[in-house]
Amino acid sequence: MAYRFGHTGRSETTRLMATTYELTHLRALEAEAIHIMREVAAEFERPVLLFSGGKDSIVMLRLAEKAFWPAKIPFPVMHVDTGHNFDEVIEFRDRRVAELGVKLVVASVQAAIDQGRVAEEKSGSRNRLQITTLLDAIEENRFDAAFGGARRDEEKARAKERVFSFRDEFGQWDPKSQRPELWSLYNGRIHPGEHMRVFPLSNWTELDIWQYIAAEGVEIPAIYYAHEREVFRRDGMLLAVTRHLAPGKDEEAFKATVRYRTVGDATITGAVESTASTPEEVVVEVAATRLTERGATRADDRVTEAAMEDRKKEGYF
């Protein structure tokens, strides 16, 4: 706004003083996330961004681009690879990392199995096995802060997280021993061997993520949009037939038009029936749902009421 100098009437002066400049809801969330990323870059020696090729980590990577532009992102990205991935997601991960020119660290669960660090579970899921693999990678690379794409609306254990989530020398999380974050002031002090998990998207919701994807034109894997896929029903979920998972003798495979709300270990991640093929259509769909994406499509969170919290205490994301 241009201000006129000289004789100004009282009413016009009052109007000018009352003028406010407000950010939209999405821009406020974006500004907060960028502030958090810059704080971490300033306070820590060796941060890393956890990047799986999923929608939340993709948005987080876009925010990192904005936070440090025109310079390159000043830290590597890391994927804790279960080996049970959707092909579309891994293809996107590798292509996006190459486009940005950032270093990719792959922490392999299969390698940990081969080394005897962890053992396959009867369920076939490797989700819990990521804990040891992640902690080993953090120690090996001496990372002192790890950005994660978790949001508080996903699951009740994640709702307890601070933005700066302290982990002790064993990589463990104690929800009762977290630091206060009054007025968005973050305490990044740690001792050798300890590290911090940092969640720039804590205050975002699934709807916010999709609105941001739509507004920014963020590219994400096609698996997030409606497509035809061979699936079968198990425990009320639609699981995809892949080289990692096949229907049991009493389970019948069929074709359906589905999309994924979240992606992870293909053996436990379910799809939802949908015709939403654009970000705008997904926004409408998400706005109407009453189930979180993890509650609706992740079998590992259904084991017990405290399944996620138990894993987080051991060192999970």
C-alpha cells in the first residue's frame, strides 16, 4: 500500500493504521515449517531429512527447497527402505532426488536382516524392523537431527509429539520427558549420542497437505490418485497383489478402482476405493472423510490401542 504524506484527514489516518496484512492458513503453516527448518540448520551439525517418496515427505522436501532457495538444500535425505515398497514410489523417490541434486542415504532393512541385526517376523511385515535400521543409520552417519513428516492428526501417539522431539542415547522416546515449546521457542540442546526428531508438519492435517499440493502444483506418485489395481480384502482392508503379498487360499483377488491415502510397507498398507484423479478431487474426498489415513489403511496400527506409541518409544518415526 502506498502512503500519502502531508495533510491527511483523521478518518483516513485511522483507516491506514488499521490496515492489516494476514497470511492465509496454508501460508501460515508454510512459514512455520520453513522457520523450523531454518532453526534446525542453524542449531544442529548434521541434520537429515527422512524421505520415503510419500506425500508428506514430498511436501517437506518442497518446504526445504523454499527454506534455503536459491542455495541447495544443506543436508542429505534418507529413506529407511523395508524392501517391501510400491514400485511407483521408489521410481519417484530416485527421480526427485536426482532433480534436486541432494545426497540420498538408503538405510536397508534387508541388509540388516542379512547381517543378523533383525529377524523377519511371522506376519511378513517389516515395519517394526525399521526401528533398528533407522537407529543404526543415525549412529553410523552421526546425524544429530532427523526431519520427519509425521502430523499430529494422524494418530493419537503422534499427537503427543513436540515439534522438537528429544531422543535419548538409545534412540528412545519418553512422552513424559519432552521439552516445553512456549511461544514457538525450540530447545535443541543435546549431549553426544542423543538426537532430535523434528516434525515441521506437526500442525498440518491431511486436508492441509492436499490443499498445499493442489495450490503449489506439487508432483506426487500416481499411486495417490484413482487407478485400477488388482486387490483382495483382508481384515476390512483392500490390499494390493504385489510380488511381496498374495491373497490367501480363502481370499479372492479382483480388479478395483482405488487410490492410496498413505504409502509404506506394501504388505500392510491398504487402498481405498476412489474415483479422485486430481488434487482438487482428493481435497473434496478428504474433507468428507471421518477416518484418518493411518486408521483406515494401516494394519500395523490396529495391533493394539497403543501400537504406534509402543513403536515410537523403541525408536520408530
